[in-house]
Amino acid sequence: MTRPVYLGVDVGGTFTDLVAQAAGEPRLRVLKAPTTSDPSAAIVAGVRRLLREGEEVTGLTYGTTVVTNATLEGRGATVALITTRGFRDVLEIGRQHREHLYRLDLPGRPQPAVPRALRFEVGERLDHRGSVLEPLRDAEVLGLVEALRGAEVEAVAVSLLHAYANPAHERRIAALLRPHVGHVCLSSDVNPEFREYERTHTTCVNAQLMPLVERFLTDLTSGLARANLRAPLRLMQSSGGMTTAGQVRGTPLLMLMSGPAGGVAASQAMGARAGIADAVTFDMGGTSTDVCLIHGGHAETVSERRLGGRPVRLRSLAVESIGAGGGSVAWVAGGGALRVGPRSAGASPGPACYGRGGEEPTVTDAYVVLGYLDAAGEVGGLRLDAERARRAIEPLAARFHLSVPEAAAGIVEIANAAMVRAIRAVSIQRGVDPRRLTLVAYGGAGPMHAGRLAQLLEIPRVMVPLCSSVFSAFGCLVADLRYDAMRTLRVRLARGAPETWEAPFREMERELFARLADEGAAPDRVISRRSMDLRYVGQNYEIEVPVAPGLDGRAIRERFAEVHRRLYEYTTGDPVEGVNLRVSAVLPTPKGHIAVEAPSRRRDRGRRRAFFYGAGWQVVPVYPRDGLDPGDTVSGPAIVEDEWSTAVVFPGQAVRRDPAGPLWIEAGP
Amino acid sequence: MIDPVTLEVVRHAIYSIAEEMRGVLMRSARSPVLKEAGDLSCALTDAQGQLIAQGRDIPIHLGVMAFTVQEFLRRVPAPGLREGDVYFTNDPEVGGNHLPDVKAIMPVFHDGRLAAFAINLAHWPDVGGGRRGSYVTAARDRYAEGLCIPPVPLFVRGEPNAPVLETILSNVRGPDERRGDILAQYAANAVAAARLRELFGRIGTGVVLGCAHRFLDESERMMRDEIARLPAGEWAGEDWLDDDGAGNARLRIAVRIRVDGETLHVDFEGTAPEAPGPLNATRFVTASAVFYAVRALLGPEIPANAGCYRPLAVRVPEGSLLNPGPDAPRVGGNHETSQRVVDAMLRALAPVLPDRIVAGGPGTSGLAIFTGLREDGRPFLLYEVHGGGEGAGAARDGTNAVRVHMSNVMNTPIEVIESEYPLRVECCELRPDSGGPGTHRGGLGLRRSYRLLCERGELTTMVERMRIRPWGIFGGGDGAPFRVLLERQGTRTAVKGKDNRDLIRDDLVIVESSGGGGYGPPGGRSAALREADAASGFVTSESRGARRDTQ
């Protein structure tokens, strides 16, 4: 008789995080290990350490930044592009603008995803309605096979003009080429939306990832199989839901935002348990910080994002990333201003206080000087050196006639200014008042900054969830299974009968439900969410508006107008048209059984001095996280620590440990 | 004394406001030139009209807007302004550039006092005048170029000013679309004003503006430091426009640049007089081009605001091509002549900054406007600019098919063009062999062709670099010139650079943009780069053969 264990795994560039939940056990097991070049090695080793006698892994969900990093570093496969005659350079010309305005030393834009020598053309042409103007000739397609072989192409991207309106030619090319090349990927499958450059680039990036992700999934499954881990594998996708390996093999782009998605999924789940529908997630690590809005219980998503200066169109969480984190370097700009980031000391040499040769002052050095991080403690096995931290900050302090702690507090406050900007970008700029939100803080440095950010943004409370340092892995444990579908349908709301969109909506739902049924989902447990991309006739950017089944054009129009006013401050009497229909089908993962830490006796870890911006030195109590009594409230200033993270409670705030797990930082009584 | 922390907090806040404005304007606008091509810019000024923050927009606009609010305040004194008012103007004399670029100016109050302005500029696809699209080659004064809007409030205390709004809309083509654009311009300013008021409330108006003035001082300091690093001396540069559309003679732009301690003197003495045709640049456009060139060469990372420009002393002779009389026609001066000012300045400073300059690029908008009536009688207008090959630099080849210097307007996707206009795009490709040879090669131009699918239409061009080719430097060759061809019933004829002409069904307009100039002698080009050129087809064997023959 074996006991089932579920695993959530997040593989980052530096650390592999594992969270294990054994059936019937009150506590989660958590492990952080260095990432290995074969990622399955770290996972298998970690599982061996976490698993006990008589236990068996019955499910493993996996999230990773590996795909993002591969894309950013250009480590994709050799890809050829096939496109309509006369248009092979669309991929290079792009939108013809440059990425920067004044830099003569830099090229105007990055190199195209596929070099010109590997961009091929075929005679064929569709119009914007999908009618064939010039037919495709099989012989011409087959004539390319030799060249593709000669160039040792691993994957072929096919993107023909107007293929979003009629995929027939692309599908014919795929049928002809599949016997001859490893992978073929079609723009009409990956991104059936108009705007040829964006669609073509997206398709090429997807093609570059196909061989890579294929190898990676094969390594992973065989590595796990060798260790006798035959549990079904799920993957965390960019939209914040789980998907299957089969889906990812065809559309590896689904994994592009897999890393940050886990934390957002976890925030959404933990928020739901605490009755929170509106929140901002705040994930601060060493080099970057990700924030995302959760609105009405759903994490906001976008259909396009820029990666490496180029547009990639896919459904992903609306995560705003900024290049500021614990490793960000403080420096003096030419005009005499104190700036923080975007340059980071990275993992090596790292902050000065790591004692690995770094001498520049970083945000982490400021934490040490301020007493937020225990100067006698260690982070990730590294002993901290308070003296080096102080020495690194000293020159800045002298430059601005400040004491060293004042300068350190200034560095943290300036880093916070960048965070405030990012949080405002996902809230106020989308018409949501942060004063109604909860800040969910995680990542190595998140809980250290969150209290102060809440003060600056007048956010009433901060949630520091359990496992906040391995939150993305935790998210893999609680994320829902999710499939998305999208279809272009241009329709005027006033003219179209509801049946115009009801029929395709139902059809899309049938397809998604069938796929979920293949995964063993009972149809009555699947939740469908419909939305339409709407705009005033004449606009080119759409607003996504949720649409319940059966709504008529007038009701949909009213919802659109409401959102338009929220975003743009006005509405007009112009006709409104729909452009795309979208459906998300979600199979919720049961969350009621997530184990909670056992309450333990209050153990004060003593006191230490900590410096607060605007309030100076204070002697503050330090608590181990599991040493706080559930339900008990402690007035700030205070510091709450666990093995991997430190929550700082500012003067005027109070912290409470919820019997259900999270810490709450709120304005004090 | 403002502490360094507050300074950074305010810096983040005001830059994010300027950037948010662009998103609101672009996403809610109606004209393709705004919503797809992004021909728009946004900025914030203090109560005196000094530019304190700008978005990452179009350099020509940003430089001009450094003057707009100040000139506006001379005509509409501050005591007359009310909260919720939004003034619109395209008057070239009010810190303007050309009639199609319409600025929306909103005063921002806090605690009852004028504290700042939000300003945005949007290119309207039509402002009336003799031809659809308002690029009138035959114009010999500004009255022929369309409606001139002096600063008037189109919104008073947040409400539309209907009589004036309707007057303007009845004088421009496409009034419905324009109404949507005006609302989008209003919205961008209203959002910025709300954000600024919130910031003033949170941090204090005095502190915010104090920080803003520190930013100006910082930028000034940085710019002065950069100028002081240049060797003392004076350098001259020149370049020419192909023509002004009225005559065939080329027009000279001459500049002398003198370094005097921490000040840079820029004098355009010797430049051609005001032209009869529409290639005149307002003095604001001229200054904007100077600002761009200096910033690109000396301090691309210096935060852009009015402080950057304080160390520059610009003199432009009155009555010249670069500072014409108030009635001169000016539509092309904005994006053609301004680019030539940049060329002249780069050439002047090439001996001093050989590692920083780039050779001549597509110093033209490469503008083609297609207009006409759809089959159902509704009018259409496609405003399309064409990038070309960038000039090469000391360390790299020029970028292919890109916008350079004063402009950064995007193209319209082919799938958008074919869905919305009776046009079919038959190719969009690079133009092999168009880049000037050199140790580093100039970028390639592009070829895009458009077939008219309706009964009748019009074509307007505003294109330079057809005769005076993009210049190579230090031994590098010139880029291939710009060409526009009209193919009718199998016969191709060349279209002039500044033209308005009728089209008929099945006409094919072929736009071939210029290549960039090369940098350094072609003999110095490495074998590896030559091989890459051949493999990618950027340089064809015919062209290499031809070159050998002529050497």
C-alpha cells in the first residue's frame, strides 16, 4: 500500500525548487537545490530526498524559465521560413522602426529570427477573405526539400499572407514537408491573427523552440523514468494554467512565461482561499521583479508581449517585468543623481556582502546595513559580510552627505520607486485602484519590500504566503488545468444576432471540452470562460471583455463601454465590433486539501537594530515565521524570518499569522 | 534641497506618465497613421512650458514640442486657462512644424494653481487643402496646404466646445475618423492630468516641480560636460535637398558648428533662401533637428528635457529655407529638410567624432499617400512612409530598411492595408545591391509595390534622396537613390519626389527606398563579411562583377 505524493517543481536559472505534498500529511515538504545542466538530474535527486518509504509520486507539474532564457539567448534550433513569393523579407523589415531613438552605435533592431539565406518563397496568394488568388503548386514545395536538407534545418516555420483567414495552403505545405523535416509549424495554428510580421515572427520563435523543447521533454521523462518516476507530467503554461506535454510539443511557446506563471497561479489560488478577488502579485528576485494584476479572481492576461525587442503573440499572463532586484547596483549618474539598476551584480560576483569579489553597492547590501537581513546569518548557504556591505555603500553616502544607513535606506527607497511604477502600470493604468488591492509578496526579496510598498501605494494589506520563497513551485501544485482557444470573427454587435457568436463559441467549447475529456476530466467539472475582443469601428486595438452565454449585442456593448471608459476616459456612440472570440476551459484542481503548517509555540528570536526610511534606527523583535502564534498580532516594526525569506514590518504596521498559513501585514491599529 | 530619493521617486513617476500617454493615444485613436504607424508624441512641461519629460516617441516632434507650450502661452496667457480645457493648434508659428501635426495642450492645475501642461501631438491624415492628405506639391503658401488652427479650446472645462469642433471637422476630410482622433488626444491628456494631480497631491506640487527643475539642471550639466570634451574649434558641413517640388534646382543646407567652452554654437548662414515649394522648415523644426543631432552624437543617454538644449546657441538666418516667413508652404520641411539638417551636422562633425557618426541614410519620409473612393463610395486614405538602408558606422554595417534620425514612424501591415483599402501589396522585400560599399556596408533599401483595385485614386509623394544620394564617408560609397515607379498597362515611368497625380484601376506603384552610405574604403571589408553578403543575397554576383569592371 503506497501513499500518493504530488509534486510541484520550478526550474529557474540558478535554483530548482520542489514542493511535495503527501496525502493526509499536514505539512508541505520544501526543497531548494542548484539547477543542473540536465534539469531532470536536480529533480530526481530532489525527489529522492523528499520522498519517504512507501510513498509514490502520482503527479508532477513542472514550470521553468528555461524556455524563456533559450529564446532570449538565441539558443533556438536552425529554422527555415517558407512564405508567400515577394514577402520573405517581411520578417527582417518588421515594422521598419528602430528600438531606440538616439543610439547611433547600435543597429536599429535585432537580427531577424531566421537569416535571409533560410527564408524561402513559394508562389501562392490569398486575399484578406481567404479566397485563393493564386493556387499553391505541390511541385514547388517539394522542390524546396533538397535545400532544407542541405541547410540541416531542424524545423520549418510556414507563414503565408492572410493564412489566418484560410489555412489550406499552409496545411498543404505541412503535409508535403512533414515526411522530410523534423518539425513543421504553421502560422495558422500558432497564431491565427492578422498582421503578418507579428504572426510570422511568432511562428518562427515557436519553430525554434520545437526541437529544443522536444529534446528537453524527452530528457525529462526518460530521466524521471530511469528513477522510476512514472507519474503523469503536467507543465505550467504562460497563461497560468497547466497543460500537457503533448500540447507543449506542438506549441512550445506555451511555456514562454512558465516561470512567473507559477507564482501568479499560486497567488490566485491562495487569494481565493482567503477570499481575495483583487490583488497584485509581487515577485522580487535577484535581478528582476515581476508584477501581475489579479482582478475579480482572474489573473489578467495579454495576447502579445515583447521579448528581446520583438513581438510574440500568445496568451500569457499580463506580467510586468522590471530589471530591478536584490542584486541591482546603486550608482551616481552623470548629472549627479543617485540611481539604482538596471544593471545587476548578478549571481557572480553578486552583492558586496556575499564576499565573492563584488565591490559595488547593491540593494542586498543595503538590506544588510539596514539590519533587515541578519548580518550574522546566511542566504542560500552564503555567509553575509556586513562590513563589506557597509564599505560598498560608504562612498555613496559621502557623495550625498548622508550617513551610511541613510544612504542604504535611500537605495531601498529608490528601488521601491521602480516597483511602485510597475505596480501602478498594472493597476491604475488599467483603471484599477490599488487601494482596493492586496499585495501578494514572494520571491527572495518580495516580503522585504512589500510592507513599504503597501505604505507608498496605500495598499491596505500584504499577504506573505506560505512557501513564499518557492512559490512558483507551489503554484505548480495548485494550478488549474487550462486550455485556451481563439478565433477571428468580425461582427458588428448591433447587427449580429447573438447566434452569430453563440454558435462558434459553442463549437470552440466542444473542442476544448473534448481535449479535457481526453485528460480524464469530467465535463461537469470544467468551467468555461468566454470573452470577445471588441473595439469601436475604426479602432485597431481591441479590449477583451468577458461575455456570458446568451448576452445580446446591447448588453455586450454596455460592458465594452464601461471598460473603455475605465481605460480611456471616454466613450462614443460609434458602432462596436467584435474581432476575436476567446474561450478558456479550466478544470479546477481541488485546493481544499492543501496542508497548512502546524501552529507552534511563539519563540522570539531576540532583537536587533533595524533602520527605517524616515524613522531611523529602531530596536525590533525578530520572529521565526513558525514561531508566531496563529491569530496573534504583533505591532511593527518587526522582522519575521524563515529559512529563505525575510518579511519586514514597518513602523505603523502590524503583522498577523493566519491560522490558514499566510502572514498578513496591515496598517497598525 | 531635494533629497536624492524623492528625486528618483518623481523621475519614475513623471516618465511613466509620459509613456502612458502614448499607449492611451495610440490604442484609442482611429486613423491608421496613429493607431498602426504611431505618428504621434507625448510630453509634459512645467507651468512655463519647459519640457520636463517626454515619451519614447518621434524625435522631430519632441524637439518641436520644447517650444510649443511656450509659444502657446504668448498667445493664450496663463490667467485665461481653466481646469479641463484642452487647446488644439497646428499653427506652424506656435511652436509648430507643419499643418498635419496637431498638438493638444492641457493645463494641469493643483490647488487652484496652474502647475504643468500635458501636451501631445498627432499626425492627422488630412487637414484640408488642395489634395487629399494635405501634401500639396503645387502649394506656394500655407493657405493652400489646409486649415490652420490657431490655439483654440476644443474642450472647455472637460466638455466639447461644439461650435469650434464642428467648424474644424467641416474643413477636414474624414470628419468621423478625425472626431475619434480628437477624443483620443483629449483622453491622453486627461489621463496625464489625472496622474499629475495625484502626484502633486501625494508629494507636493512644489517638490515635484523642484525635482523637475533639477532634472533640467542635470541634463544641462551632462550636456555641457560632453561639449567641453570636444576639442575647441569650428567645423563646417553641408548637404542638399533634391529640389523643393516647385523647381528642379537642389537646395543647400550649410552649417558651421563652433565649440566654445561648454557651449555649442550652430549657425546656418549660407543656407538656401526660403523656397517657393513646400520644403521650408520652421525655425522650430530646425532647432529640433539640431537637438537631435547633438543628443545622438554627444549624449544619447542624457535624459531628454529642456535642460539638454540650454548649452546650444542656434542661429538660423531669417528668410532662409530653415526659418521662412509665416506664410511659406512647409509640409515637407518637417520630415525632409529636417533630416538634411542632421546630415549637414553629422558631416560637419565627422572629422571630430569619426567613431560616433554614421554615414548618410534614408533622410526622407519616403512618403506615399494613396487616396480615392472605395467601390461603395466611401473615401479612403493610406499614409505610408518607407524606411531605407541606414548609413554604416565605424563598427557595424547599416541596418536594412529602417527609419533613421528624426523619424521613427512604422509601416502599416500588408494584411491591414488589404483588409481596409482597395489596394493589393505585391511585394515587400529588401533591395539587393542598394547599400553603399565600404569597410562597413550601408544598409539595404526596400521595395514595396501597391496595386490599385478601385476605379480611380490619387498618389501623393514626398520623397527625397532621388538625386542627391545617401552619402558614404571616409572612402565608403554612396547608397542607391530612392525611386518611385508607376507601372500602367505594362509601361513603367518614374514618379517625381514631390508629386500629386491621378491613378486608375490596376496601376502599380513601386516604391524603392534608398540604400545607406558605406563607411571606410570597400577594400577594407573582411572576407567573412563579403561571404555573408553573398550568402544572404544582400550583394549579388552581378553587382560585384559590375563593381570590378568600374574599378
